[in-house]
Amino acid sequence: MKTLDRRQFLKHSVGGLATLVVGSKLSWALGGTAFAATQTVNLHIADAIKEMHTHNAINAARCYYWIYKSVVPDLPAETPGPSIMARKGDTVNISVTNDLDEPHAFYIPGMVDSGPIAPGATWTGSFTANVSGAHLYYDNLNRPVNRMMGLYGALIVIPSAPLPGHNFTPYDSPTPGVQMLYDDFGSSAHFPGLSWEQGDPATFTPPFRHYVWLLHQASPKLFAEVGSLPPGQIYSSAEFVNKFLRGPFKVNNSSVSNDISYIPQYFQINGQTGHFAHNNCYVTPMGRVGEPAVVYLLNAGLWTHSMHLHANHMYITSVNGVVQENPIWVDVYNIEPMDRVDYTIPFMRPPDLPNTRGIGLPDPPLNTINGHPCWPPVEEMNMYIPGPGEDMAQDINGNPIDLKQRLSPLCYPMHDHSEPSQTTQGGNYNTGLISGIYFTGDRNTPGWMDFPMDEDWRLMYGTGIDRGCALDGTHACAPPAHHD
């Protein structure tokens, strides 16, 4: 059994979700350190103790999991398993070895079913990525126990070509409404910028901008019970669900660890929670105004989530594999257990910015009291908290510690309206199921291709072209020289 160390994981993967790209047809997806090309998806079913994000010297926060582990070098073991990316029509060769002491499986509805893989056995097979969009792969034995224990991941299938005379969409057969939306990206005054499939090497902007949000919940007490069973013994599915969803609430605190609740303590996106999800460019959509992104949401858990994004409404373009006739434009949308829902985020200019017609549209902005245009928000982007002379901490020698943080109004939150998921172990809002949306620039406003970015985000942003940074390690989002 391996311990998944948070620091080592972040060091090797940027955090979030490692991705296996099948073949070489999607070479544009190979710009970042969390991507690896492969001809055969080779997974091992194993177990691990994961250090949760609240783990520290005085609070031992760990959780037992079953995991799909890739054998690709440098891809860390983690739950969920690595995302698999293919183009429609690709043949995906796969090998799965069961290193645990009970039967397990690999299953994608409508594509592949390994059947039970005995302890110590290896199953090999292949399947055709025949439907574009996002698909959940998981262990379908003893439902939902094996899946909930961490045996799940995502398959993303990109269409092989757009409809003749139209822009790409994420779907083989887009409805007229979805096709019209994607045709408007990059060509209408309402959506200035790049279309979804357009990239721009000069600004390190990738084509087909997309994110995967795998939703899940974890109960350390319940997962430990499952992991402690004798070899070959199977935990009752009915008992698991009853404890997980209907167990009595008790104080989740390490000082009463023998009396903690069975109900979930951690609510995760891609296995990450709180800071590890929000300050992560592989989870939080980042882009310039007018550069749309797709977020594939897959709920592998047992909890209904109600995801709410600030700054932009999102278009719901597909629900459970059904491309929507009318892509509704909403700011919150329920994701039920086992749902697959696609958000298309237009990256419109934030709607709370005053302009000549009020708020919203990319019209000429009004000026602030200091004479600056409301867009871009220069005054806010150059404000730090605490400000000069407002040091709020000291080291052991009494020297002030620089805590200043750029007050960036261009990083907006995403959170779940399901109240319990907004905290962890009775903690605060920023330890729950959160992410966000970050505006990194505006190619349509002269001189403001890139916005200034605080140092924390520079570190999280990485150095790969897949998320907008120069390969030599310099940052594409450095403040323009004319900032005042």
C-alpha cells in the first residue's frame, strides 16, 4: 500500500488530473507536464492511503482508496485514475491488472466491459472511441462500493472533424442550437476572440480548450472499513449506501476520531479540495476574454451537486450524452449522481462592469472617479492586501512577513450550492468543493493581451504551452509595461 503525499503529487503533476493521450493524432494536447502519449492504456488496480488537503503535523487527515494507477513513468498514483483522451474512431488498447484481493473491473457504458478481473489477473482488450464527448470509466462490480472507493476516471473523445462549413463543436452530431453557438464564437460582436478550436502559438493559447471536473465524495471512516475486510470478503452495497448517505452527523474532529461520522467529510473535484482545486490551472478555467472553454462534469459519487459559477453564465450543451436542442444559459445547474453534463463557458467580459449601455456586453466602458476606464480594471489589479505598511505577521525574530496579495477582481469563484460540500471537517468555505474562473487577458483591448497575475498564480500556472505560458519558463501573463 502506497501513501500519496500531497507535496510529491503537486510537484509531479501540477495537481488535478493526469491525462493519457492515445496515439499521436492529438499532438496539440501534449504541451503540458500532466500529459503523456501512449499506444496502450496500461492500468493497475491498487490501493493507497492519500494525504488529504487538511493533513498537517497536528491533524493527521488521511483516507484509504482503491485506485487505477497508470504505469507511465512520472504520472503519480492518484484517484481518480488518469483521463484518457482519444479522437473519435480511435482504437484504444487497454490492459488492466488487479493487484488487490477481490475481483474488480474496468467498464465504460456502451464501449467496453472487462467483466470481473480476478485477484492477480490481467485483462487485455480494446474498444473503439465511437461517441465524442465525456464518458465515465469505473469499476461496475458491487455497485456503487468499488466506484466510490476511488475506481473511476474519465474518457474524453474529440470529434474527428466539424460539420462541413461550420466550426468544431465537442459533438459528432450537434443540434442547430449548439452549432449556432459555436459558430458565433470568434465571429460575432457578442463573442469576440477565438473560436473553440482555434489556438494561437504566439500567445500560447491551446485549441479545443477544455477541462474535466470529476466530482466525488469521501468518507475516511467508511473507506477504512471497506479496506480492512479480510481477503475475498465483499462489503454490502446496501450497508455502504445507508451509512454514507444516512449516517448520523457527528463532529468531524481528530480529537474525537473514534466517534466521527460515516457521512462524507471531503467533497472533491479531480480528487482535489479547497486550495488544491481552486488554485490549479488544470481545474480552474483560465483564458482571455472571448476564448470559450468546455468543462466536462462527471459525477462519480452519490451526492447531488449544484454547481454555480460567478462572472459568467454557462451554456448547458449536453446532458448524459444528449446534445441539447436549446443550450440554456444558466448560473447554476444540478449534477445528479452518475450524470455527465457539459458546460460551455463563453468567457464573456465579466457582466458587472459599467459601460455605455449599463452592464454586460463588450461596449465602451465608463470611467472611474480617478479617470481610468472600468475595463480593464487597472485600479483593482494594482491593489494589494495588506497594503504598504500594513504587515500583519512577524517571524520569530520580530521581522515583518510580506503577506501582500494582489486583489485580482478577475479571479471569480465556483462553488457548490449543496451546503455541506462547501466545507471540510467542519472547516471554512475555502476547504470545500470550489474552483473558479480566471481572466488572464483581453486580446480585443489594445495593450491588454495579458493581465497582471499575483505570484501564487504564476507558480500554479506552470510553464507548459497547454495553459498559456512560455516554454522557456518566462510568463506570458507578465504585466504590460504601461500599467500605472
